[in-house]
Amino acid sequence: MKKRRSGAIRGLAQVGTRKKPDGSTFGDVLNSLGDRSFGWAFILVGFTNMLPLPPGANLILGIPILFIATQMALGRPTLWLPGFITRRFISRARWRAGALTALPIARPLSRFTSIRYTSLFQGRAERLLGMLMLVTGVALCTPLPLTGWLPAISCFVVGIGLVEHDGAIVALGATIGIVAIAIAVAMAAAIYLGISYASA
């Protein structure tokens, strides 16, 4: 049986030029993405937090995850962004240049994804996923050792799964998020117990 592939990642270069031949506003692009807007947002924020950053940077750069995950947990059909962002115009050339730059990464990833297990991120399950990502975002923003990379990887993987409508990838990202939360709780508990022991 042939696997059903969404091709969403590989088709990114066309999204910003469907409405108008000279380009689109960011709001137009967001509307074109539909329910995949959450996935793209998680990919962008997750990737940013996976970069080598100075200590404490995740405390600031992780805040957008809280903003995105809260909307998903509340059941919004698409991501909402303030007007000063959605009104920004993106030229056709600039959009395609940025999208085509991502293709060397997108093409290999698309070979491992397919449309499957969509019930894992639809309806009530989507809200539960949003709540999990919200807690994962809190773990990312917490200035504790070993709490930066795993939450960022979780957001990135979940984003890919949402964009490609691949429930297996979403489940993998969610599992990484649960592990990240467990590590954050363990580190917080260890620090608390250490301080309590030292002051005793």
C-alpha cells in the first residue's frame, strides 16, 4: 500500500506567492497555512532555541512557545498573531529565497513522514497536546541545567509532525517533551534538596 505524503514541507516555497504574484502579507501566508500554522510556528521557535545561544537566552526565546501552545490548548483553529506582524509584506523573491534555503533540510525529512494517526492531534487530543507543549515551554524557560535542548527538540519534532499531519512524529516529539519535563522536575528537586541539605 502506497504511503500518503502531504508534501507540506516541500511545498513551502509556493505558500507565500499564492495570493498575489508580487508577494503576500504575513497574514495571508498564515491564512494559507491553516491548521499547519501551529506546526510551522513550533518548527521556527524550536529550531531557534536549538542554536548555540548564550546562557539564559532560552528564558526569552522560549516565551513564544508559551504563546503558541496556549492558543492550541484553548482550541483555536489557526495561530493568531498581532496585527503589526500579520500586516508585514513579504516580497515574492524574499519569500521564495528563504523557503528554498530550507529545502535541503525539508527534502530528507519529508521521506520519513506520511499522513497517519491524525487522531493524535485533532479535537480534544489537540488541546491535550497544546497543554503538554505549554508545560514543555515552561521547562524550556526554566534556567536549570539540561533543560534547554530537549524541550526545543520536542517543539521542533512536534512541529514537523503537525505540518506533515504525521501522528507518529507528533507522538515522538511529545515523548521527548515528557522526558524534558521529567528532567526539569528532577533537576529542580535535586537543587532544592541540595540547598535544604546545605542549610540544615
